[in-house]
Amino acid sequence: MEDRDSKQLTVTIAGRPYPLKIKANDESVIRKIVKEVNEKVNRFQLAYPNREKQDCLAMALLAYAVDLHKASSQPDSFSSELSGQLSRINALLDEALS
């Protein structure tokens, strides 16, 4: 990452600051994700008030990992639908040109 395209940013996750060096154009996405992570940690803290913040952070991380795994292991329904439609159009064109 080149220095002219990078930027220093400190984010706070679960009450702890983390300094980052990021691409300048990624800042808004990173801030949005940090906000979502903190909200998820807070929800776990409300659901499990006897747990330490570190435990809630670990549970939030696990929830994101499960969501990511599910998303990557299932074919994208939009892509599958689009692929099927393109195949039908291709077959119709082949039939029309024959």
C-alpha cells in the first residue's frame, strides 16, 4: 500500500482502540463495519450480562464467521437464477437461428 493512498485510522472495538493503516477510500466501509461489530458485541452483552466483554467479542466474531461460511458455501441464488435465464435465452436463440 503506497503512503499517498493510505491513512492512519484508530478504531475502537469493544472499548479498545486499534490503530490501523488503511486505504483512504476504505475508511467509510471500515467505520460502518466497526459500528456493526460494536452493536453486535453490545447485543451479546445485553443478552449475557454475566459475561466479560472479551467473551461477547468472541461470540460476535463467531457469529460473523458462521454468516461468512454460510454465504460462501451456498451458491448465490441471484447468480444461479441469472445463469438459468441466460441459458434459456441462449437455447431460444439457437433454436431461432437453426
